[in-house]
Amino acid sequence: MKIEDFAANTPELRIEQYFAGRTHAWGVFEDRFGTLRRSFTVAIDGQWDGRELVLDECFLYADGETERRVWRIARTAEGRYEGLADDVIGTAVGRSAGNALNWTYEMALKVGGDRWRVRFDDWMWLQPGDALINRANVYRWGLWIGTLSLFFLPEGRLARPDAVNAADARPAAVPPAAVPPAAAE
């Protein structure tokens, strides 16, 4: 994929606006064989000061482990971002167009008692209703080792009814058990 492929797509994603305030996320990591290895939730507090976006992420894994990551992200030009975090090696580079953002970066990822140097090819797509879908392919030594999938919703903007696509704005189907016997004949 190329970021330019998404230039005409809406709603437009501007991470400095999207992540301002509290955002919630739910995610899973599947290894290259499709086995679910981890699931987690994330509470993200975002602050945008007009120059830098700070994302304070608190992870809670299904096994009870917790983790914190603080991103510092700068918009360097229209549609271009750079980011730093303690476990990111070097600088993360991001490009956005339309409803999409693509991040690439290396990270010292905690795996058990070790740290693995991995590379992320991270894609985000903003959907109607402020849902943000994130899929990141993770590589180690140049080999794909798995996929991280996340779903984000900003607090206070959860599931806006006015953002439903017209195709989905049809009346809900009545379950068969709810139809009175006389109406079913």
C-alpha cells in the first residue's frame, strides 16, 4: 500500500486532533501462524500543544501485566510526523493522507524476560463514528513474526449515531422469536 492511495478517503485523520483527550483501545497480537498470543486494553491520555502531541499510554494485558509508553510526536510538515518513545529505537516516521496514517519504526519489544529488536509497519484508518482501526505487521530479522490489531475510540465521542453510513441506516430486523404468531402467518 501507499499512503497516497487514501488521499480522497474520509473522514480525514489528523492524529493531533484525534488523540487530544482520553482515548480507549482494545488490541490483540497474533503470531505468523494465526495464534492469538496476547490481548490487551489501553487508556491513552493525549495532549496537543500546537507543536507536539504527547500520548501517555497505559496498557493492561489479559494476563494482568501492565506497561506504560509515552510517545512524543511532532508534525514536521503537512501529512508528515516524527515520534519518539523510550522503547523506540531511533525516530518513528509517519505519513498521513485522507483517512489513513502509516508509521514505520523499530522498537525494543519486551518478550518474556528479553527485549527483541523488531520493526513495525503500522497502518491506521479512521472510520465514520470516530472508530480508528490499526493494523501493524511486526518483523524481526526481516521476517514477519505477527500482526498487531487495535481498535480505538475517543472518550466522549463513542459511537456517534449520526456517523452511521447511509447503507446501515435501515430499520433493525425483528428477530423471529419476537414476531407474534398471528403476524408470522
